[in-house]
Amino acid sequence: MRKKKVNLRDLKPDSEKEHSHDDGHNHNSTESVSRLKTYIPAIISFIMLIVGITIDYFDALPFFEGWVRIIWYTIAYIPVGFPVISEGWNSIKNGEFFTEFFLMSIATLGAFAIGEYPEGVAVMLFYAVGELFQHAAVNRAKGNIKALLDVRPNEALVNRNDDFISVNPETVEIGEKIQVRVGEKVPLDGILLSDKGSFNTAALTGESKPDTVQKGASVFAGSINLDGVVEIETTKEFKNSSIARILDMVQNATARKSKTELFIRKFARIYTPIVVFLAIGLTLLPYFFVDDYVFRDWLYRALIFLVISCPCALVISIPLGYFGGLGAASRNGILFKGASFLDTMTKVNSMVMDKTGTVTKGVFKIKEVVNDSAYEKADFMKYLMAMEEQSTHPIAKAIMEYKAEGADYDASEVSEIAGKGLKGTVNGKTVLVGNKALMTSNAIAVPSETDIIVESIVMVGIEGKFAGYVTIADELKEDAQQAIKEIRKSGISKIIMLSGDKDSITQQVAKELGIDWAKGGLLPEYKLNEVEKLKAQPDTKVAFIGDGINDAPVLAASDVGIAMGGLGSDVAIETADVIIQNDQPSRIARAIKIGRSTRRIVWQNIALAFGIKIIVLILGAGGLATMWEAVFADVGVALLAILNAVRLQRMNWS
């Protein structure tokens, strides 16, 4: 049984399937009939096989012998056997001679040739049942991908000629205004124009909690509007939207195979012809060594050998295991760009991370306000805010978010002093806002306590005297400390932080989080050098976590590149191997756990398949196993392996 490549076109949302024609019919019933049709061949064969075996066992019908018996079992064989023989023939025409289809065909036709009709039918019947189990398991694993497709927007209400009209999202251009009603999906990425909005982003981030955003914030395609009609200005074309990018990643992930998967495929190509020649040898060679050689007995043993040897369990369950792992990860808001990265993630022993946007929110906020006794805090902040209102610097934006009571002050004659800060007039007083160099150059004495402050500091001088200062810091993400603990628990021996921010701030954050080693003030090339040095150490597998354009070179160079997908830059997301869709660093440890669970199940299946097959092969070659044991060793093991792989869909890694 071959792994079928997932085609996203085959996974249309139910809404599309139901209305794909304009005939007014509901196509759910058609799908049910189609599913039933897939079971009919196996049902017919099963009923005829049971009836035939019952007649044989009780010798109930005297005429059930000779050609009547052969025709009965042949009819029972055709529904399940013909598709396999046809597939085997097509494989031979395509140059693939020794396939599992070829093995099953010659084994069952051989069983018919020596008069073992029930066993020939049973082998093909159980093979067909195995196929049905495989399809059911794969469809279950596809559920997470289908869930993504179900949130794919089908229309967009765009403002054209002062009216909102419904169009295909692919026709909407950047900068156009779209409207999203309650319960509808956001069709394209954009900026919220309404005062606020509440969105369900579960399909994008794996996070069920509604996300409330304010005017000017980013809104992503695939989110569901939960509260009131909102208007959005588009910032990306549909093909570049978050949901389209995720779908593309998922599709590519199913096509990228792990090393284990590729090995099993290559192994099966070498293993199958060896098995065929061993079966021929098992049939003919005993003639020269056994006194009471009976061709029919040894042919029967060889046919058993062929059925047992079929590599179905390996060929099916291993890709299915990885597919299940990819699906489980996406359900948890983690996108692996291929099964190979599920494997590599399990081998990581050193974790390197950026600071801003990875363990911190990347948003500056006032941490502390220290004002001179000559000014009330609110009054002091009004002087500062009046000046900073003239600036577009991120620190200025953080200061402007402060809520001061009373009427605002206005600044005039504001000028920028390069590398130092601002100078202006507020309420008729000369005000300086900036760093220590600005204060010193204007002969304003600065308290010595400010020298030991590691955060960004903004000082204020009023009328030639020091009036106070505010410290500005980037906030830690809520789950940052938990993330480091979980990563360490997962067996990562070394956690390192590399940042372009000031070294003093980087060291403080690293100390607060319990990170082993940190270095700040690094340009992208120096980050890359540090990671390359780490990789050069023996037996070291490095994962790097980042979110910015400057992190792209390191993401590409590391063994596993992990990008924060919510706030992360497009370049970082495209370069990375794993995407954390909700920006929570605690999901990194979960990604490691999912990778390890997937790998464990894959190796359990390999051990199960080889172990049982070797035992039954020995028994079959010695004449101690019948075709029924062979059926179990082939199809039975395949079913057990499939059921084991399906466990990934039920696991909880939180």
C-alpha cells in the first residue's frame, strides 16, 4: 500500500463540496453514497468468503466442488483482487516491477493455482480492509488541514464606487477598504480601521481565546469576526495573506519526507526483489536436499513467505506516523515545513534565541517614573509628553501612552539635537528631553543613581535644572519564563540568548529568565558567527528562534530555524523550518514533545513490523505457519501499526 500524496484540491471545505454545482442538490448524500461504494467490494468478498468457508466446513452442498467451487471463490476474489492486480500491472508498465502489489498478486494467484482458494481470497480481502483502515486513518490526520481550508475566505466585501460589493478575495488590491460582518471570515491581511474588533484566530494560532485588537492593529486573513461590523484596509494580496501562506506550508510539509521515511522507501525497493528470489529458491532448492520433496508443499510455503514479506506495514504506517505528527502540530499552532524537521527537532540539544519579539513583546512601555520634588508626577509627565508628541521614535510612542490627569501641555519651538534628544518650550519654560549627553552639554547635573540603570532612560531638564527621568523597557511575554523551564525540562542542555539590543539589557533579561549565557549588541553577522561556532562543537544540534529580518541568516544556518509567525517578518517566516503561529515561546517545548512522540511511534511501528514478520517468516519457511498466519503477519501488522500511528491524533502535550 502506497502513501497517497495529499492534494489540497481534494480537501475542499464542505461548503464548497455542497455547492460545487448549480443544480440545487445537497451533495452530502452523494459523498455518503461514494463512501459506501468504497466498502461494497470488501463487503461482497467477505460475504462470499464466509458462505464458501461455511459450505466447505459443513460439506452442506454436494455440488459445491470442482468448477462450481472455483467460480464461487473467483467471483469472491475479483472485487478485492482486481484493483491490486491492475495496480501491479500498471507499476510494471512504469518500470516498477517488484512492488507490494506484485507480491500480493503472485501470492494469491499462486494460492489459487494450488487449490487454496479461501486463503487466496482472504489475503486479498484483508489487504482491502487494510487499505480502508489506511484511508480512514489518513482522512483523520487530514482533519487539521481540512480545518484550515474551512476557514479559507470565499468572498470579500470591498468598497468600490462608495458601495461595498462582494468579489473574489484574489481580485482585491493592496490599500482597498473591505468590510467584515459578524461571523464572517477576514478575507485578507490588513489594518483595522474601526475603533476595535474581536476575532477568533484559532485556525491561525491554535489559540481558542478571542483576540481583541484596537484601531490601527494588524488583522489576519482566516480570522473570524466575533463582534460588530468592522472595516479593514488591506495590506497584502490574497496570495500573500497569512492563511494562503499557511496552506502552502502545510501542502509542502506533507511532501517533504523524513530520512526514516526515505530510508524505508529505498529499503522496500531493495527488499522486495530479494524476497521474490528467496521465495523462488524456497520453492526449488529443497528438491536437491529433501528426500520426500513435494513441489506443491514447498510452493505453498513460498507463497506464505511472499505474503508475510510484503512491506505494507512499513510503507503505510511510517508516512502516516509523520503525517499524524504534522497534523497534531498544526492543531497546536505549530507548523513544521516537513517531516524531516520533526525528526531533527528531537535531536536538538542547544537552543539559541533572539530577545526582542521572541521572549519579549517587542513593545516599549514606561517601567518607572522618577520626578524631582519640585514637580508633581502628573505635571512632570505633561512636560515630557508635550515634547515627545513631536517625535515618531518608538520610545516616544511608549511615553505618549501614559495617562496623565488634567489638561495637556503644548510644546513650541521644538528642535532635534542629533544623537542626544529634543529641545523646546513648554508653558514658557525651556525643556530638554533626551539622554545624559544632552543634560551634560547643557550643564545640567545628573544624579549618579542613573549610571547603574540598564533600561533605556529618558531624562528631563526644565529651566536648566534636572527634573527627573523615566525608564523604558520591553515587556517579557507572559509565558517567557514558563517557556525556558519547559525547554530545559525537555532535555535541552544549553540555552543561549543573542540580541542586537544593548548588552546590559540582554544580560538582565537573560538573568531574569534563567538563561545560561547571553550576549547583546550583536549585528546579524555576529549572531551568525556565534551560531556557527556552536554548531562546530561535536555532537551539537542547534535550534535558533527569531522573528526579524535580521534573524533570517541565522535561521537558515541553524539545524532547525524557528520563527515567531504572528509578529515575525515575512523573510524570517519564509526562511524558518518551524513556525510558531501564536508567538508563544512556550510552544517550542511542545514542538519538541510532538517531534519525540512522532519519532517514538514510527520506531515502534518499525520494530513491530520487523519483529512479527521475522518470527512468522521462520515459521512459514519451516512449514509451521499457514496462509492465515501469513495474513496476520502482513495485513494484521499493518492494521496494528496504523492504529498505533492514529494515537498521535489523541495525544495531549500541554
